[in-house]
Amino acid sequence: MRHRRGIDLIPEKGVIDPDLGIGHLRLADLADDQLLGARCSKCDHNQWVDRWGLAGKYGHEITLDQLRPILKCTRCGNTEGNGFRIGRAHRDG
């Protein structure tokens, strides 16, 4: 849908609105070339996660905010305040 002045009212798939953050995104909303990572709030450990495995286990419609409570740091074991980050896969060619 477009605004009468040509402004997109709904972002295209894979486009993240910085004002909304990423918690509202579903696994299905991520583009194929986007990577999903997790960050520990306690020790700042970062790790990429298998988003396809998560989608297979919890469904493609689950949001990142719904998945946050199950995040557990593999380094320190922290389960509180952890969050997600999104990156892009590097493409050659």
C-alpha cells in the first residue's frame, strides 16, 4: 500500500524500521539473506543462531519477542535480558 505522496506505509519484506526495533518481526519476515544472532546481556557474548531450526521447532509465525525468554547464553548461562540481532550473509560475486 502506498501513501498518496508515494511513501510506503508497510515496509518491504526484510526492511527493518529502527523506531519499532526487531522484536515484532516474525521468523517468516526475515529475508533469505538475513542472519539471526543472539546477544547475552550479562557477558556480551554474541552467537549466530539457526533460524531455520527455530522455525521448524516453534513455527514461522513466532515473533522474536516471543522467543527472547528461551534464550540462554552458552558461555555464562544467563537467561535474562538477552536479545536478538540481525545481520546479512556475505555474498560473493
